[in-house]
Amino acid sequence: MGVDVIVSQILSYFCKENYSDKFMKYFYLNRFVWSVFGIAVCLFAFVSCSDDEPFSDNNIVVPPTTDTIPSEGVVIGDENLRAALLALLQTDELTTENLATVTTLSLRAKNYSTLEGISALVNLDSLTIDNNIGKAFIEFPAEIASMKNLTYLKASSVFRGTLPDSLSGFTYFSVGESFLGGNIPPRLMDLSAERITLNISRSRFMGLPVDIWRKLCADVEKYQMSQSLAPQAAGYFLSLYDPDSALHTQYHADGDFEIYQTHSKGNGINMFILCDGFDYSCNAVDGIAEKVMKFSVEQMFAIEPMTSLRDYFDIYLVYVESPEKGMTYSSDGETNDWEVETKFGTHQPNVNNRYYLCDTPGILDFIAASTGISPRGGIVMLLAHNMVHGGSAGMEYVSDRTSFSVSTIEPKFAKTVWHESVGHSIGWLADEYVESGNAMSEIPSDTRDYYVSEYDRWDYGRNIAFTHDTASVWWADFIGDERYADEKIGLYEGGNYWGKGVWCPTENSIMRTYDRDQQFSAPCRAVIYKEIMTRALGEEFTYSYEDFVKFDMKDAYYPLAE
């Protein structure tokens, strides 16, 4: 029996009809065969899937894992950025998987129009963009705030706009010379990190969180890190702000003071710390002014011999309310870049000269009226609300040993405090640096004679000499003393602003430069020690070189063999 006859009989059985016509037989035969084939294909697919796909108890298929789903292309909003990523990954397509392998990205100078899609680099921890001078500035991408692994960003002259408040966790953030403005976000920097770096100068920023400022200052002192906060672009001024200001309910009034420390040795030396350019909002209890003053005290006593002599001081914090926040300064000495009204008119007439002017008599009167204690014969340090480097100390009151100094609060201000407040104002030390242009010039005879006369008259400048006779300089005892061999004490020409005709005891010290990790030289420490002990003990104290060496070397002291 043929197949067609069998099929005809099967069809007749199911349909109860006679399909004897030849055409109809083949028609239904073909339909039957294709139906069987379709059923077979479905059964095969079902069996194949059942080997790989798990089933739940209610027979619903569990979705496959994400790594079995084909990756979709990632949208990058700028063709130059897309091309850079394709070249870096050596691929023809950007996917979530291959972008997740990128941890460091350095973009060369291109005319990038946007960084849209940059957050797809979920494991990126370092991003560098060469400056785009002459190119269009890029809107700072808010999506960077979601990149929790990104801790390093270097992109000068690249961005415009403002930084997202949620931006956080950076240890290195450099976006200077940009069109970025507003406030620095309160959690921008990782304050728990060992060290941080922030470069935002010559931009349009207006506010820096006080706790970030404090961390920056501490890191500069410890690690010599480069921090650049100010000046900002013309028409903009960076000042401190407190992100927690809304939580403050108590404020220090103008003229309030607190005793920060009481002496435990000697007769007590009065030290007064106060600010200018800090308005009402800065004077909250545990607010900006309080934090700045307390931090400055700790920095002042973080260097020897101040650390070992701290117990001789009574320290007062005096609160001052200025009408406005900030500081007047000029970059050319003619036109003020920024102008505000402050309590004592403190201002920087020319940022290139670094010195500050203020109403010194008014400050002394304010201290006396506020505390009931005369500051004459004591130590006064004024902190100017400006993050442009600068500071000064004068000899106006050297006759009664009233020490007065001004320092800005830029990141290296601790070293300014050491140089100005400790070196000049307490130790009455002279500058050991050489002015630009005077490196090869000898000090004029009339200038030398003036300094010799004034310095001898007021017991000032014992760290410089106008002779190279080793036996006649103030630090003669140190020269050749084996206990100070490491400091290489001798006669080094150049100091007191002139390259020739003036000598200093060491090649470098905090009185010459504080761009590096400098300390006071041993002769400078001896002068500061002598001055403080004389103030604290009066006639009970008589200076002795060997007593100083014992004080200075402490447990390492040993007498020289006779």
C-alpha cells in the first residue's frame, strides 16, 4: 500500500469524508506534512530551552543573568570624546562592559562640547582634561556627582557653570582659570583622606567651606602641597562660608572675647588674636571666626621654640564684627579688584608686595576697650579675611615691645604666621631673603648704617650681620659647635633684602623662605627663646648660651668637652 493511500485513509478516518480526488489527496497530504514539521520544530526548541532555563515552582521562567544579555551601545554626547574612548579601548563599539574597565582617562586638548555620558565610566577614578584655551567652555556635567569612584579631576580652563551640591569625595580637584562660580560644595573634598589638593584660582567662586579650608591649611603645613584658591577673576572674591550656618542660634557680639589659654609658667605674656573682614554671619558660636582664630593659635605653636614655650602665654580671642565680609585688595596698586568695608580698614594695596595696611592704633584701642587689658607690651595678631598670600609686621611699637602682625588666611598662612608673628613680632628677627633684582647688589652704605643704628638701638635683627667677622656676630657661639653640625651654621652672604654686604647664620630658614619645609635656625630659635623668657620672667631671667642649648636639645643635650 502506498503512502498516499495510507494518508488518504487517515484523513478519511479523521474527517469522515472520501478524498478520492487526486488533487485533493496531495493538497491535504502537503498540509499534513507541514503541520507535522512545525510541531517537531516547536518540540525541539522546547527541549533545548529546558536544558538551560530554570523554572520556578509556578512554571514562570526566571530571567537570564545580565551577562547573558547583549550590551547596548552607550550614548556619548560628544564625537571627540567618543573617538577618544574608542581609541583607548581599541574597539568599534562602546558598551557598559568595556567602559567599566576604564579607571584613568586623560583627554588631550580638543574642542569638547559636552561630557554627556561620562558617568558610564563607573570605575573611573582619575580624569584629566588638557586646557581648552581658545575653545568653548564645557558646562560642568552634573552626572559627575554620581561617579563615586572619581577622586582626581584636573581640568583647568575647561568648565563653566556651577558645581553640583552633591559633588563629593575628591582628594585632588583642580579647575582653575575657568568660568565656574558659586560656592564650593561642602562635601567636595574627602576630609578623611591623608591629604587633599584644591586649585580653583582665577575662576568665579565666591564661597569656600570653612572645614575644607582648615584641612587645606593643615595639609600644606604637613606635606608642602600646592593649593591655589585666590585671587578669583576680576569682580569675584572667595570668602569662607559655613554650610551649617542655619543650625547656629548663638553669636558672639562685637567686642566679645574669650580666654583660650591661661599661663602656667612665669608671669604670663598676653597674646590677642582677632579678625577683620568677618561679618555677623561669621561670628556664630563655633562658627567661622572662632574656628579661624583657634586654628591660627594652634598653628602658631606648632613650631619650635613656640611649642616648648606655650605655657608662658595668656591667649585671648577677641571677636570683631565688620560691616562686610572679605577684604579690599588691588592687583596693580591703583584700582581695587575688590572693595569692602571692614572694621579696621585692613587692605592689601598691591598683591605683588604682599604687605597689609590697617588701623593699628584703632585695633589696640578696641582690644583694651573689649578686654579691659592693655595690649601694650603684648602680642597682637590680626587675621585678614583674604585667601591671597600676604602678611606684614611693623616696628611701630618696638620701643615697648608691643608685637603686631597681620596675616591673610590663605593655605600657607601657618608659615606666614611663623614668619611674621613669631619671627618678626615676637623674636624681632629681620628678613633673610633677598629682594628681586638685588641678588648681585651690595647694600648701600647709608642703608647699612641706618640698619646698624636702628637694630642696635632696639635689639632687633640679631639673625643678620653687616660683617663677615665670625667672632663678632651674635651667633658666634653656634659656629663650630658640634652639637649643631647638622644645621651648618656659619656666615651666608645675602639677606635683609640685599645680595651682598649682609650675612645670615644658615643658608635657609623660615625667615628666608617658607615655600619648603623650613624651620627657624638654631640662632633664630635662641633669639625667640631669649625674648619670650625675658618677657615672662623679667629680671629673674639671664640669658645663657648653654642654658638655651639644654632647652633646645632637650633629651639629646650633652655638654661639650672642655
